[in-house]
Amino acid sequence: MEDRMVWPHERNGQFSVRSYYRYILAQIGTQFAEGSNVQTQHILWKHLWKMKVPNKVKIFAWRARKNGLPTGQQLVKKHVLSDGTCSLCLSELETLAHAVMSCNAIHKMWELYLHVVSIANNMSVMDVALQFCDRKLYDQLATFFMLMWSFWFRRNKYVHEKVTLSPKQVADNALTMLHSFDKVKPKTQIQLKNHYRWQHPPAD
Ligand SMILES: [Zn+2]
């Protein structure tokens, strides 16, 4: 049996310049794709921090991005629970996307409040957030996170206290909070600025 050099990127194992060229192009393509993904994530993150929302919503966004929210799926992974089924609908594994976007009681809410993006079944929360960034809909991004936070709050009320809140009620309350936060914050900043305005030292 004689030794033979095999080019692994072609089915017949034969090296050719054409095949090598194709291989290099594919490598460059992958690097571009990964690079643009990192860049998009960076843009998303920048906008998440600039959102005019209460800090608790920013913390929620941060935890959502890091997969740090105690969903059924995460609790099974950490061996806290043996079954990660959603407590509200009792029919699907509770991923974050399920808990705040697609669980049956809240699914329809998204059509009511945010019909500008498409939310497909297999999308993660961050996939949807990226759609807002791609279209430069930054106000909608804040609304999206505010509503997700409210649905997560509703989920926790049920899981920890067995209290069932209406999805529409929590969504409306969250949007009222968002609008008042948007109005109040600049005013508070102006008041603070006036309060701490530089003054001349008293003349002798
Ligand atoms: Zn559910």
C-alpha cells in the first residue's frame, strides 16, 4: 500500500488550484460572517445601554443577554429542577423566548403592541432585538424590553406567589411607566443641574 497525499477539501481528495481558491474564499466568508456578528452584537449592546428605561429593565436586558435569568431551561441545566416545563401553560420547555414572547397568554400581546417586527417561533430574544437595531427603531427597542420585563414580572408573580395577572394589564402598566420615565428623567436632570450650578465664591 503506497502513501498518498489527500486534499481534505475535495471529495476525491485531489488538490487543485481551483479547489484551493474555493477553500480560501470560504474561510474569508466565515471570518466576515463572524466579524459582522460581533459588530452587530456590539451595536445592540450599545443601544441597550442607551435605552431610556428604568434601570431594572436594563438589568433584565443584561441578564437576558447573558442567559442569566432563572428560566425552567436554565434551572434544569443547573440541576435545580428536573422538569423545566413552563408553569403557566404547562405545555412547553420554558426558555426565555418562551417565557416572555411565545407563551400562549402573552403571544397575542406582541401583535397588539409591536407589529413592526416578525417574531418567529425559533427566535431568541436577542434575535428580535437585533431586528430593531437593523431598522434603527431604537424607541421600539426600549418598548420591546419594557414589555418583556413586564411579562417576566408577571411570570415571577405566578411562579413565586401563585398570583395571576392579566397580560394586558401588566403590559399597559409597563408602557405607562416607560412614558412617564421618558418624560420625568430629563426634568430631574435639569433640576439637579440647577441645584448643583456653579456659583461665585462669596466676595469678601
Ligand atoms: Zn408557557
